[in-house]
Amino acid sequence: MKVFVCREKRPLETRVALDPPAVLRWIKLGASVTVESGAGLAAGHPDEAYLKVGATIAADPHKALAEADCVLRVRPPDSAEIFQQKPGSMAVGFMDPFFNRGLIESMASAGVTGVCMELIPRTTLAQKMDALSSQANLAGYVAVLMAANRLDSILPMMMTPAGTISPAKVFIIGVGVAGLQAIATARRLGARVEAFDTRPVVEEQVRSLGAKFVKIDIGETGQTEQGYARELTPEQVAMQQAGMAKVCAASDIVITTAKVFGRQAPRLLTAEMLSGMRPGAVVVDLAAESGGNVEGTRLDEEVVLENGVRLLGWGAPECQVPRHASQMYAANLTALIEHFWNAETGAPDLERDDEILKGCLLVHRGQVQERFKP
Ligand code: NAD
């Protein structure tokens, strides 16, 4: 199987789909791997590092794309790139499937098999292939460091001859994978942390990390079978906002990570709530790429409001730690291919009756997965 690792085209994207150690594992399986020149540079992996483990560097990326049986990316390709792939080949990566109808249609008409990393089931067996989790984990960590970096004060308590400094107050809204890591990181830096999520099961996890769970009664919420939050009604959002306003006003840092799978992120912090925060406070909106939790967030920008509150809207903060983000993403892709690998054919077996496959095969043999059909 000929594998091609593309150089990411999105501005500010620093990750690469396979790092050299992962390439070695693909080669050991029996794949031949070609890497687009410069693909790993921003993640700390020059072309020579790929050559050393046995990969080829593509002299002509268009030719490599056209010849590949399997094309690996982090970000979704555009339709033109899909039509450059040969029919029957695979495209693997994040695809933004709920908001990228054009890409799905292109894969179906080009006969390209789309393996979508957002759709890997959140099950124990698939944990090592779960790229949403591996990247969210890093995003939660980086969000706290970014906020600490931009804050005008320190996070830990300090008792010095010059006086005592109280710990910073950090409020985390949305306690999935990113939120949990943000809590743990802020705690490690000495902050006092509070958190809220609409899924009641999270309360125990928040407490076990040494943070306080903010209780807001918004009525029936619950979660889906996959553990995702359900969308709130407008009335529930209003109740949540009323409950959170005071906590935000008392916080030095607010980090929002609230997402509803398959939908735009809920708008949770209004301009009014932001106007009640202190000058110099920092808000990090980790949902900036899917619409934003915070009014006024601008994707990939820092905005300073009139009252001195800073809004950080970096879309994928894990791009600031590209070496580890790539290492984890590459490990996810490798675990996926190893799971489906057929040593006899020297290719993955995509015809198997398998729950993980059913989840992540977005398009196969021209057929679009049922729930993504128009
Ligand atoms: P996500 O990125 O979809 O959402 C982030 C968080 O936002 C979630 O905790 C969600 O409940 C919360 N949220 C949504 N609306 C909100 C609102 N209005 N206010 C406050 N919070 C709100 O979540 P995720 O990090 O991808 O995790 C989703 C679920 O999957 C979790 O239950 C997680 O434990 C589970 N999970 C399971 C596995 C596994 O079993 N292998 C792996 C990873 C995640």
C-alpha cells in the first residue's frame, strides 16, 4: 500500500499526520510511505528525519497524491485534492463532517473512501484511535498556559515578606476531555478552580481533581449514548448564563470548552457577562472553530475589550505544541491502521463487520454513511 503524508495547507496549522516513529511502524506493517517535503518541519521533523526511517520525500506532491492508495492529513482536504486521488484510494483525517457537505459529495463522486477521525466511536476499544481526545487533552493544557501568559497576575498563592498574594480564580465551562485537562493544569499551577458542565456525571470528576463544581439548576439535561452533551433549549441557556454570571465576574481566567457534537457550539458568555469581569481578566474560547462560546471571539485572534478583558480565540491551541500533538495524532492513525491491517493483502480490510469501521467510514465505494446522506 502506497501511503502519502500531506503537508498541511491551513494557515497556523503546525501538525503533521505521521511523525518519523509512526512512519517506521507503517513501514514495518508493509506500507511504503512518501512524505510531502516540509510536511513535518513545523512539528520538529525535517525531511531527513523521515528519510532516516525509510520514507521517501515526494519530489512531485501532485504525482504522489495521484499514485497513493492512502492519503493522510490532519485537516480536511479540499474537493480539488480529493479529485486528484485515484478511485478506490483512502483519505484519512479530520473531515468536519457535519459542516462539510461539499467534501462528502466529492469523495462519493470521486470514489474515494473517507475515513473520518471525528467519527471514531468513544469506546474503550477505540480509545487509542481517538484523535478528538488526544488533541483536546493538549488543547486543555495549552489553554491554561496561554491564559496564564496573558494574565496580569500570577496563578499560585504566594506568602512573602512583601505580603500575601491570593491564588487566581479559574472558571472552566464544559468539562469533557479538554476541560478536565484544563482543570488539572490550572490546579498544578496553584489556581483555585471552579467548573460547570451540563452533564451531571461530571461533578464527581471535577471534585476528584480538586476543583469545585458550580451547581446551576437548568432542569433535565443528560447525555447521549456516546457520552456527548444534549443541546439545551434557549430557556436553559438563559438559566445557565444567569447562574454563571457571578462566577465569571469573580474569575481571573475563564476557559470555555462547551461543545455539542454535530452542532454549532452554544453561545454561553454574553457581552454583558464579559462587561462584569475585571480589567485584565482573560477568557479563552476553545470552541472558537465551531462558532464560539463567547460573544465577540474572533477566530485565531486576541481581542481586548473596552473594559480590558482579553478574549483569546485560538482555533486549535494544540498547534502550539505540534511535536506532541503530531505524536499523539500519528499514534491514533497508526492504531487505526493496525486494527484493520490484513497481513495477507498488505492493506487494511475495510469490508469487516466492525463497530469502529461502521463509525468512521464516512464514504466508502461511493456510498455515504446513512446519517450524512442529504
Ligand atoms: P465535547 O468536546 O463534545 O464537549 C465538551 C464539553 O462541553 C462536554 O463535557 C459537554 O458536556 C460540555 N457542554 C456542552 N454544552 C454545554 C453547556 N451549555 N454548558 C457547559 N458545558 C457544556 O466533549 P468531549 O471532550 O469530546 O467528551 C465527550 C464525552 O465523551 C465525555 O463524556 C467524555 O467523557 C466521553 N469520552 C469517552 C471516551 C471513551 O470512553 N473512550 C473517550 C473520550 C471522551
